[in-house]
Amino acid sequence: MILNHRLMTRLGALVVAASALLLRGMPPEVNLRAQETRQAQMFSGAEKYERFMGRWSQRLAPRFLQFVAIKDGERVLDVGSGTGSLALAIAAQTRRSEVVGIDPSQAYVDFASKRSSDPRVKFQVGDAQNLDFPDASFNSCLALLVMNFIPDARKAMTEMRRVTKPGGWVAASVWDYNEGMTKLRLFWDAAVALDPSVKRFDERDMPFSRRGQLSALWNESGFKDVEETELVIDLEFVSFEDYWAPFLESQGPAGVYVASLTKGQREKLKDRLRNDVLAGRPDGPFTLKARAWAVRGRVPGNRLN
Ligand SMILES: C[S@@+](CC[C@H](N)C(=O)[O-])C[C@H]1O[C@@H](n2cnc3c(N)ncnc32)[C@H](O)[C@@H]1O
């Protein structure tokens, strides 16, 4: 049974990896649909995601909110709410604000809904590219660690702007996959060092993950008072195993890649990473830095309440 489960996970990961290659050069609509299918596989296990990346979203969310500076009483849309960290942080920091979180993953929506009984917070299935809300129905619209996963980010920008009132903030944050998100940088550098052909899966070139790319998108989308900043948090691990084990959960691009490896390849990668991550120190607690870029911009027009 366990063997079958492992085999199925590995087969699924291989299909995802192979489809990423096959789809290069396909018409855009085929590519977008395939991207959506890949997202569905990458973001399917809520508890697993929490162990892998969600615990760091919980840490990043309050820092992001400090930057956006939403006001108590605002109605906020959390786009790509995942397991709910940002929406819950908004509820914790305000007394009167209402938050709606939308995410295409039913599993994440169910998990997030169980995390809070606060009637001010609601989660529902939805897609940033086609928001199921009337024009100007939120005071602000936030997307934490999501923009790089949306197949048509420009369509999502149009939608986020449409549902936000004039004068309201539309804001987002994306990890600095190229450099400052050291947890993932160490992982992909080790994987590529062992097999240079893995470069094509490396998250280094994730959309909007370099300094200035988010603010360029915000300016291009017609927002005003656009401002970009960096948010740096500490990722604390109790041991190397605490760092490594969540990569085995098949969540996100790195998890899908690990699931596609044979046992021998996985062991090699683990050994290489242990060397790189511990860098000669004995195993035990350690901290890695993680940098994300954050942007905010106001919807043009006269401010409404
Ligand atoms: C890295 S997770 C971030 C989740 C959450 N915001 C957090 O910070 O923990 C990316 C999320 O984007 C969601 N996502 C992917 N495509 C999306 C789309 N078209 N519209 C809205 N969310 C999307 C995924 O389902 C996933 O929950």
C-alpha cells in the first residue's frame, strides 16, 4: 500500500515535470490550462503545505501587513489565501475588518475555514483571473506569495483593480527566489550541482521575484503611489531533518521535483544539502534568512468609503 502510494506520487510528479517540458512552444491557452493543472497538484495537501512553506507565510504575513498599512474596519480581499495565514493575521490585527479569502484549491479553503471561527473571516474557492465579486466591493486587495503562480498575472491585476475601491491599496509580495529566499536557493543550487539538467525546474526565474519586477507590473497596470520594499524574516529550524523532511511532502515546485526522484537520487540530494546547509557546523538549531519583495499601489480615482 505504502509502496503503491509512493509509486503514484512519483508517477504524478514525473507527469508534472514532463508536461512542463512538453508544453514549451504550445499555444498560450494550452499552456495556461496546463499551468492550472500543475498548480492543482502542487497545492493540494494543506497540512503538508503548512509544514513546508505555510509556517513561513505566518511569519511573513504580519510584516506584509505593516507595509500595506490597512485600516481597521476595511473590507479586505485575500487573493490566493492558501491555508489562511494572511486572512487570519488581518483578523488578529483588527477589531472590525472583514476578510474574504479566495483560492482555487478546495483542500486549502477547507483547511483555512477550520482554522478560525471568527465570523469576520470567510474563505471560498475562486480564481484571481476571474473574481466573483462586484466592482469596488473591497477597500483593499492583497496577494501574499501568489502572483508568481497565477497563469495570467495581468488578467489578475485587472480583476484586483476592478474589485477594489478607488483610493484603496492593491498589494502583493513574492519571495526573492533568485537569491534571498535561502531555504529554496540552497535546495535548487544543490539539485542543479548534482544534475545540471535540473536547471529548467529551478525556481530562480519565477515571475515577479526580482527587485523592481512587482513595481513595474503595478505601474504598468495604472496604480498610483506605487512603492516597493523588501521584507526579510528569519526561518528557524531545529535540525537539518526539520529543514529536509518538508521537501518530501510533494508541495510546491521543489516538493514535486523531489517526488520525481528515485530513492538513490533523493539520498544524494539530501547528503549534498546536509553539507551545504550545515556548512561544517554540527547538526542542531540554525536560522536561514528569507527575503520577499512587496509592492503596494492605490487604485486611481476619487476615494470612496
Ligand atoms: C505559495 S501559496 C501561498 C498561499 C498563501 N497566500 C500563503 O501565503 O500561505 C500560493 C497559492 O496561490 C494559489 N493560486 C494559484 N493559482 C491561483 C489563481 N489563479 N488564483 C488565486 N490563487 C491561486 C494556490 O492555490 C496557493 O494556495
